Amino acid sequence: MENMEKVTELEETSAAMGPSSSIEEALTRTIKRSQDYLLSCQYDEGYWVDELESNVTITAELIFFMHFTDRLDLDRQEKIVNYLFHMQREDGSWPLFHGGLCDINSTVESYMALKMAGVPADRPEMVRARNAIRKNGGIKKTRVFTKIFLAMFGQVPWDVCPAIPMESVLLPNRFYFNIYEISSWSRGTVVPLSVVRSLEPVHTLPEGRDVRELFTENDHDLDFTPVGLPFSSWGNTFIYLDKIIKFAGKFPWKPFRKMAMREVEKWTLEHQEDEGDWAGIQPAMFNSLLALHLMGYSKDHPVCVKGMEAVDRFLLEKEDRLWMQACVSPLWDTAICLNALMDSGISTDHPALVKAGEWILSKQVVKRGDWQIKNPEAEPGGWAFEFYNEGYPDTDDTAEILLALNRLEIPDVRNKLGECQRAMSWLLSMQSKNGGWGAFDTDNDKEVLNEVPFADHKALLDPPTIDVSSRILWMLSQWGFKREHPQVARALKFVKDNQELDGCWFGRWGVNYIYGTFLAMNGLAAMGEDMNQPFSRKAIQWLETHQNEDGGWGETCQSYEEPSLRGRGNSTASQTAWALLGLIAGGEAKGNAAKRGVEFLLRTQNELGTWWEDEFTGTGFPVHFFIKYHMYQHFFPLMALGRYQQAIENR
């Protein structure tokens, strides 16, 4: 009833050119309810965190992992089966994101996991899944990782999988191709996976548990096929090189194999967190445990016990279903939540906020990590994304945290300033040569590496991005940095030079152009750029043009593959908030587009005092992996409404 009254109230004032008193009253009520909701969600330790939802392969692979390492838990497996069926769509497929097309990898891996768990092939859901797989290209269309799982269980020969020789870890860091030239998430996965690929193990499935029924005549030749001669392109060259490496791998004489195995073992052990995690992500954790299993480590070895405890911390359970998160995001969620609450008027010395700030300070990374390979002179000082990931702090989290800490009135001011200065020094040292920042490494941008057969997801690198660089600019402005500062000037040029022709900016870590545009506009405006310049006017026009009829904004994950869909999709609370924040930064808080966007958020707030969206608005890897951060729908609308209220009060 309250929401219906709010809709009526807003409809009566929608013709007004400026914010009416009734809208201002509704705005105040909506902000208060959102603040109360967020404060009620804070954990006793001081942080905020909610589910990080992704596609079903993350959970299906837990079944593979349990079978392969002899860790089968029948109760857990049954609950995963229930989850997979719960997530299956009517056409039999599983998508990468809510409302997305059939994802062949998710569908094949789900089918395989269900079959391994004992689900009969003639069950109606399985029949529909098989039909979806065949309709969408079959096994031949699956990614490298899916083929590796098929090979591990004897469903395809290992030769169809790209080579990942263990010996690659022996290449010196000065060599053009070495493990530190690929992204941190790839490195943490590929190094232990090289053991699996090099040893080519096969776990034989019981009769009736295989997936031979999925294969058709089109799936006989699954190997990579060059489309030209060697050296005609990097892609063709790497495919021929892959064939040579696999041919050489069949010879019994492998002079560096034992040395490489010892180095991988050492590297894997050194990269485990004290709490058991590896790189804070599921692929690195599973592959590290798989590698140790193949090296002869027992299940009760302390390293493996801690590793499984880390896996268990990523699990979620509801009713009769169990699933796994690809990652967890407490530091990210907490920092943005703090900024949203302060933007909306919560006092900077509020006890809940101070407690969160002190928790964040306790999680600062003080150890050296892989980032030091390319940045050896810098001292540690950033923050990570997860609870436990000291090996891989990231620039995006560090910037968002510094934004929050700059504003918080923490009693131990000296400690806060010291830790912030340490973080600032580390962050500035991570700037790449082109003026931008990547997420985890500096100058991790050798595009040629995305052409190796293993990199079919085209995410083997961590180059500087607009969204991360813009957030850092935004933060630096709040700490007193000016446009004339050499590093700021280079970053400003990087952002402005990478604006799209139609006025928007690409979003690497959020979907997609709405996210990139929101951050670019905020970073540029915070640094004092004139928002009447052509770049800003084009961005404002782009945002206004892509507003939906309901007043909100939305963009489908499909926009990464289909540029015609940029800025197009069902309205969501988080993307509407981003668009509003972009408009406000551009000086358009008084405009009709901003007013309509605010009205959308006011009338879609639910009875709990927050918002809900089914859509995925976070990006793991463009095109291939997407995330729904469940906190986004809670704190980004509050941030936008809070800043809007400030803007209209100062008009």
C-alpha cells in the first residue's frame, strides 16, 4: 500500500520541471529507509557483505572436484543437484547471466555434473538439456576449461586441450613470455593447472555416469585448427606451436619436468594464504588442490585441510540447495557501503561507520605479492577484495577504501593517516606507462598473449581500464591532488583519449558503458574538468538518450558482444544509480532525466527499504563471466539519492 501511494504521489508531480516539495519529502523518507536497512545488515565485526552470484559452472565443478579427489559428500552432492535443477530454464539450458542466451559451457558442465551424481539421462530435464546442447553447437563449441574437465573424466582425449607445460614456470621473469606477464587471476589458476594438463590424469567414471550421449558427428574433431600458415598471424603461430609442444610432450625424455614440478609445488605452497585460500577465487583454489592431489598430498595434509576450509567458506545453502560463490567481496562491499551512507548524510563519526573503518584498517595488506615483480621498489599497503588475499591487493578496492577513510572520523587519527599514506604510495606506484591503472598489476598489457589457444576467454591480461583509473582520479581529488600533478595529468589524458565516439566509456568491471561512463564522469569532474566541454556534453547526451521510458536505466551483459545493445536493457536499481551519478557529476542534477531517474528509484524501493534486481550488473570477464553483486542493489541507489539530495539542496 505504501509503495502504491508513493507511485501516485510521484505521478501527480511528474509534470513539474523541478523537484517538488512532495518529491523532496519522498526522497528524504526513501533515503532514511535505505540507511536503516543497510545499517541493519552490518556484521558484528564491522563489515558488510552479501552474495556474489555467478553462473552455475562454479558449483557444477564442485561435483567434478569431489569425485576426482575422492572427497565425495553425498549430502552435499544431492543439494548441488537440487540447485542445478532449480537454476535450469524451461528450454533446458543454463545461461551466463539472468535473461541471457544459452551458455554452452554452463549447460554441458551442469549436464555432466548431474550425470556424475547419478541423475538418469532419460529424466525430462536432462532430455531438454541435451536438446539445448545440440541446438547450440554441441561439445565442439565448448571452452578450453570445459574440455579439460571432459578430458579429466575420460570423455575426450587430452590432445584436444591446449598444452600448458609445467616447464613454463621456469622461464625467467625477464623473458618476453613468463607467468608474470599474464593477469593475477590467470596466474593463480594456470600455474597449478599446468600440473593437471601436463600429467593428463583420467578419473574413470562408473558405467552409466559418462556423457557419451552428448557427442555427435560434429564433435569428432575438437582440436584447434589454424586458419592460415605459421607466422601469418599470432593466433595461427600459437596453434602450430601448441601442436609442437604437445608432440614433444609425448616423448618420455623430459629433462626439466622434475625441476618444473618442484617449482610449481613451491609456488603453489607459497601462494596459499595462512587461512587456506589461493588468490581468493574458486578456479585457483580448485586447481591448487587438484595439483597437490596429483603430487601425492593426502586429504589430511595441513595444506589441503586449510584449502578445503577455504572452499567451504565460499559455500551458500538455502533450504535443500547448496551452491558455491566464485569469490567473496567484503572489503569492496564495505567500502562502497560506507561511502553511500556518508553521501546520504550519515555522520562521519557514526559508531557503525567507525567500526567498519577500523575493520578495514585491520585488513590492510602489509606483505609483498606478485605485483612486486614489475614494481620491485614499492612497499606494500593496498587492500584486497576478499577476506583473505594478501598476495593480490587491487587498485580498485584500495581507491574506494581511501575515499571512505578520508571522510571517516576514526579516533586513532595518526594510525589512519599513516596507513592511508602507505596505501597511497603503493597505489601511485601501480600506475602503468599509458597513464591508467590495471586492477592487480602494472603494465600487464601484452595483447599478443590473448592469442594463445588457452586464452579463448580473452581475459589473460589485466590492462589499465577507464573505470579503475577514473575511480582513482576521483579518490585522488579528495586527498588534495590537483590536475597539474604529473600522474594525475597522465591519467586524465588516458581517460579522455579513450572515450567512445558516441560519448560513453567502456566498463571493464561493471556492465557496461553505463558503468564506465558513470566513473569517467565522476573522475573527470572531481579533478575539476569543465563539464561544459564537448566530452562531457556528449556523455550527458548519451546517458539521456539511453534512459528507459520508466525513467530508469539498464544495460544487458550481451552489450559486450553486441555493440548495438550498449546502454540498452531492463531498468535496474544499480545501473539507474550509476546513470544518475554520471548526470550529477556532469552538472545535470536539475534536469528532467535526473528527476525521472530519481522517481524510478523512489517508486521501486521495496518494503524492506531497499531494491531488488534479477539482472547481473558486475563483470568478471567481458563476454564470458558475469556477476551479480547482491549489495549493488542496496548501496548504489542510496549513494545516488544522497548525492542528488545534496545537489538540489545546493541549487
